[in-house]
Amino acid sequence: MKIICSFLTVVFFFSFFSTAKASGSPSDKKFESDLESRGPTVSLLLSSSKPYILVVDDNALNRKCLRKIFEKNYEIVEAENGMQAIQACIEYTFLFITMDWEMPILSGPEAIQRIRQELRLNTPIFAITSCIEQHHRDTLMHAGAQDIFPKPFRKEHLLKLVEVVKSQQ
């Protein structure tokens, strides 16, 4: 059903904009180009009724574990590094984000800081990391993380976290 909805959404958008293209103003063409450049992101956002969460970790096994915990009730978007996380935050609106510390290209604290300062997002960000010494905690909290969960993480703690986030919405 979801695939059909996504397909119908894409067909609608492209047929609508093909018609607009023939008689559209320059601003209509720019709007059309902006939407087309986003590709399937637009149809995914329109076809899902589940809230989105972002899981950021360079370790595929950690991402898989987090996906298993959350996939029943949430659409999961995954990122392998901080740069991919920033790009995902530009494309999607998330209920919350989980973020590792040590990742290639852009670390967790750097990504959190850029999400807060450059994108000006207040989305709750929870660090899930093996870096749990006090100076690591201070760095993450200063960057803008809401809380820190040590690895290995416990499913029960993460599910309680979700309930807290949902109650504050």
C-alpha cells in the first residue's frame, strides 16, 4: 500500500508540474525545479503517517539495533556520519535524533552544534556513545544534546526516552 501511495504521489506531482510548466511563470518553474530536485523525499513525507526519527552512527550494527527498537512506531532515517545527519535535518522533520560521538567526516558534537547553530533546530538530540567521561558529557551538553546514553544502551531506557519526548510535544 505504501509503495502505491508513494507512486501515486510522485505521479500527481509530476503531472501537476508538467501542466504548470507549459504555462507557468518563472517563479512557478523555480518552485517546480526545487521540488523535483528533492526527488522521492517529497512523496515519502506525504505518504507516511508515522513520525520520523534520525539514527546517526557509523556502526551498522548499532543502527540496526536502534532501527529494531523504533521501527514499529516510527519511520527511521539513518546517517553514517555528522554530515549526512545535517543533510537529513535539511530534508526531514524529526521527532528526535540519536547521535554517536566518534564518526568519520563530522563527529557527533560537531554535528549537534551545527544543527543547533546553523540550522537553528530545536529537535531533541540524544547522544548514544561509549564516550561517557565527564568531559565528554560536558562537550555534548554544551553542543546542544538533551541527554547522553552510554553504550551498550538498554532498550527500556530508550523507550522511556521516547515517551518523555512525546509527552513534551
